[in-house]
Amino acid sequence: MKTAYIYLENGTFLEAKSFGADATSVGEIVFNTSITGYQEIMSDPSYAGQFVTFTTPEIGNVGVNEQDMESSSAHAKGMIVRKYQTRYSNFRAEDSLANFLVKHGVMGICDIDTRYLTKMLRSEGAMMMVASTKISDKDELKKVLENSPRIEDVNYIEQVSTKESYKHTQSTYSKVEFKYDEAPKIQANIAVIDFGVKRNILNEIVNAGIGVEVIPNDFKAEDLIDRYNSKDIDGVFLSNGPGDPLVLKKEQEQIKKLIEAKIPMFGICLGHQLLSISHGYDTFKLKFGHHGGNHPVKNEKTGLVEITAQNHNYNVPENITEIAEVTHINLFDNTIEGLKYNDSPIFSVQHHPEASPGPKESTYIFNEFLSLIKR
């Protein structure tokens, strides 16, 4: 293993080991509390532009495999772990995590005190950093960081969104039978606007009995409105994705037109935030965000608490209750996790009901989308 050098924007300079790509990379550092699912996290497009610090102490134990990919590539800038396990053992494994990271040009950093980093981020908030296996001088790393754009200055959607429309017909993957479930009969059809959609979101939509066509982020609202009026599609889904939603001005303008046309819509994570902004309620950045698979969310309709998967740095404002009903609340910090818009066939959630990784307690939400379309 080569030595890796880390410089954070608060002036912290650290030395560790590298088990991934040989590179110099700049990104925002966050921490994730998930115990399992490192491959799903690294291949989630929502992590584009970020270094993910894992709080679970050992990573790499089960290798990697194609079925656990959430997209076609790894999108995070890098992963930071306490201990990397070179000897992986799992009957589904096809390769090591280290080889996976090298293949996709992603840094892997280990032999570092991740508890120290997590406590720092919890106290000071998410911040920019640079990591390198090529530069060891602190002042040079500082200069690289200062001359690099911040995550909120980069439109990562342009990098992760599909360039061509395509149909998705695959249903959910059974971790019991280790095969993909048979897709149910299609009862409705939707357009999924791809801001960095996870594969398992598409799987869950299909599993709910909804036909899926994924379209690029540079969609035209007029085209979708015409397709809705001609009954070619029955609704629109706004996907998850990376970066600051306030950057996406063109997308907001198109979503406003869909809102005015009263098209049934469902948004997750970034899609949830874009619906808020397009209604005139700007998002704000959380101190260190919500990243992990153990976040309790209260369903305001049922009173039940769901343990959810989360991955976001931004949140919708409290005053959005002027135009929408709050359906879900985060019990860690009481931030809004779900909305149903008044007098509109539109709802959204901040958390990830598809999990992958994480608990499956919120997957009923995909069936709610089908019910909304039918109504």
C-alpha cells in the first residue's frame, strides 16, 4: 500500500494508507453510519463529489459483485475506512473492493482514525478536502484545495445523468433466493427523470407494477405534458442525485411547468428538494447531512416509526407547510422527511425507501405512487 496524504479545509493534515486508485482528488468529506452495503454506497450517483468516511470499522470483507451495483460505475471521490480487509469471503463475490476502486479511478484510504474524523465532522460540519498518493507536502495540498471548485459550485448532474432514454424492466433482487424477482403486470407507465437514479429505485418502481422509461436531466416539460395528455405516460418520477439542488436552474424551470400541468409526480431525495424549490421554497444545507441506514423517521399518518436509509446534505424549509402537508419527520433532528402537496397530485420523501443498503420498512411508498396515479 502507498501512503496517502489528506488535507482538510480546517487545516488538519493527516497521513494514512491507500488501497484504491493512485490519484490526487478533491471533494467534500461526509460520514456514513451504515454497517453494510459499501459497494451500493460507492456506486450511488448521489455521492458524486464526496469522500465517504465509514463509521463501521472493517470494510472489504465480502468483496464486490455486479448485482450490488447501484449504477454502472463508482461515483464517490473516495472512501475512508479504519481497516481494509484484503481477504474477502462471500459466495457472491466476484472481485476485491480494492480492484473495484482502481477500475473506477476512486481513491481508497485506510489505517486512519475514522472515529476522530467522524467526531470532527459532527462538530464542525461537512467540509472540503484533498487526498493524494502523489503529493506529500501540506502546503502544496492546501494550494490544490484552495484552487479547486467547491461541491456546491459543480453541476454533477451533467456527469451522472443518462445521455439517452431507455426502458428499465428489471424488478427487485431477492437476497433470499439470490435472483431477480419476476416483474408483476404493468398497471401504469411513467417517465423517470434521471438526476443520478439508483438502480434499486427503478427495480422497486417496476416491482410496484409501474412501467419505467428513464430520460435525461435535460428533458422538456412540454414533451412530457403532451405524452401525459395523450396517455402515453401516467406520471413522472424525480430521482435522487448529487450536489446542491439550487444549482439546477434549468431543471427547476421545467419542473414548474409539470407542476402547473397537474401531472402526478413523486420525488425522492434530490427530487424531493427540487419539488420544494420549484414551488418557491428554497432548500438549506444541513451541518453534516444524513448518511446511513439507521435513521428513524415518523410517519405522521400512521404514527409508526420507520428505520430508513438516508443520503442528503440539503433539506426543505419549515415554511413549506404553507402549501404542503408534512407526512414524515426525522426523529434525530425533526427535519422534514416527507410532503404531500395541497391540491396537487404530488408527493415526495427525503429518505430512500428503496434502501440498498438499508432497511426495507418504507418500500410501501412505491405502491402509494401507483395508487396516486390510479386516482
